[in-house]
Amino acid sequence: MSLQISSAFDGGNIIVKDLSDPSNVRLEIARDHQSEFYQWFYFRVTGPVGEKLCLVIENAGDAAYPKGWENYQAVVSHDLEHWRRVPTRYDGKTLSIDAETGAGSVYVAYFAPYPTGRHRKLIAQAGALNDASVSVLGQTLDGRDMDLITIGAPSDGKRALWITARQHPGETMAEWWMEGFLERLGDEDDEAVSALREQATLYLVPNMCPDGSARGHLRTNAAGVNLNREWASPSLEKSPEVFLVLEKMKETGLDLALDVHGDEALPYNFIAGTEGIPDWTNRLADLQQCFLDSYVASSSGEFQTKFGYPKNKPGKANLTICSNALAQHFDALAMTLEMPFKDNADLPNAEFGWSPERAKQLGRDAVEPILAVLPALR
């Protein structure tokens, strides 16, 4: 039985160059449509039972974030439920992944995928939560629904909290985070959750880029547009995802925004703040610090504040980026949460690295820091 490689499925991405030699399977990652971005890969190898493989991605060195390959380990699964890290080597040009076919096939990915079917299930389950509703803001360029989950009825005494995830579709850990957050919001015996739901209406967009997710993109939508550079002037023609969400935010108001992402290079969980916006104030600084301190305390060492992106200088923030744009427009606490593709260097796990389970737990742990800042948001 000869080897076969396929990626013609939801989120799949790979180009086969040569699979005649199992010890040197030559591959490339396809670029996002109408874009130079690429780094996400996801494919299946089928072949003889127990075949040992060396999968060589030959264009890794020219990917969007080459430093993302340093000390990186790919993930594989034989059942699409459990994703484990496997030996992976980067020589500055190629990425070599060791795997085996198991019972006859193996899935290989940059990070554990979050498929469209699981997204649909997440939306359906969220709609069954007490005092929750599901709505569609509109459609993407490929005709997919932009799903919004609303928890709680808005009122004058409640704060409007917005959480968005997966603007960059290859950052699947963001939707895993959202799944964990939603699971905890459904626990009616959780006192912190009850307090949060009494004081706030939550607006959640679990997948900001469903087209890019289905197409196997790293960073862009169907038009090759990076949505996290569209928040100054989105359009229905090239960034309907941002346009639709921003219009709804203007309708509901916004007192806090958290935009959930993944970072290719840094092996830590951290917040990128909005210190560089023109209207940054001590009030926003105090709110952000309170959130950070509470997240450190609630997450049992998974979240930290030592490592992250350099802070923007005063007035120099890029206002096309979601968190900066929202902080400036709404005079609100807005932040970007980043999680690693690799592992959390503070709490390394050789078998799984940073994983869906850990991302979900970090989502559950976000209730306390949101609750901590809630009384002072306005």
C-alpha cells in the first residue's frame, strides 16, 4: 500500500511535492488565498500500518513567522480527539516532523484544529444556556454565518462585555479558550459566574473568521484580508466580519473587550494592552493592571506578565488593530490575549505542550479577572 496525503477537508492545508520515500516526504504549506501569509498546516497521511514517517515542509523558512518554528513540536492524532506533540526539527529552511501511521492513518497539524462541526455544536450548546440567545449578524464573503452568542438581557445597570476569538483563523487555541469560557458560564452553581451574569451582558463571537478557518488559512479571510488590521474602516466588500461585529458593538455599547489570539513565537500566555492609544488614561491603566493581577492569581501559573510584546509609546498605537480601536472609540478597557502555539515555558508539558485542554482551562479562569474589574469599568 503506497502513501497518500490529503487535505481536502475543513481547515486542511498542504501541498505534496514527493511522497515516494516515507523517510523523506516532501511538502509545502499553501499560502492564504490572495495573501503571502502561510504557516498553518493540517493534513492526513494514510499508508501501511505502523509506517514510520519523516514529513519535511520545505518552505518553512519563508513562512510568516519563522521564529515560530524554533523549539516547536507539531501535533498528531490518530482519532481526532487526542493531539500529542511529536519530534520536530527546524534547520532554518525546512521543518521535519516525525510521525507514524498507526492503524493506517495519522492527522498532522500546526495546532489542534477546531473544525466547523465543533463550532456549530458550540453555538447550539451555548443557545441552550439559561438566559442565552444565538443570532446571526450577517454573512461572510463565502456565505458563512457570523454567529453571536448573547448571555443576559441588557439593562441600564449592566455592563456590556464583548469577547471575540480567532480573528486569525489558524489560531485555533482561541476558540478552544472560548469553549472553556462558555462551559464555565453554564455552571449555575458557580458563585463567580452568577455574580458576573447578574452585573453584565456578555456578547461572544467564538469565530471571527469562519471563511479562513474552513479554507485552512493562517491569518486572513476569503479576500486575503487580515481582519485585525481592519478596525479603523471595515467594509462589507473585503472585511464584512469586522464590519458586522463593530456595528453591533456600536448598537449595544462596550465597557470591556477581550480579543483572543495565539502567538507563533512566544511560549507564554500574556496580554497585549492598549497603552499607546491617544486617549490612554490612568483609569484604563488601573483597570488593566487589576485584570492582569487577577488573571495571574486565578490561572495557577498559566498566565503571566513578565513576557509579552513591547508596549506602544504614548499616542503611537495602531488604531486598525481591534483592541486599540475599541479602547479608543469606547473609552473602555480593551485587551488582546495571546496564547502559545508551542508550550507554556513556565509550566512545560513534553507530551502535549500548550493544548486544547489547557486553553479551555485558561478560558474558565477568565471569569475572576473580568469580575474583578467589573465594578470600575464605568
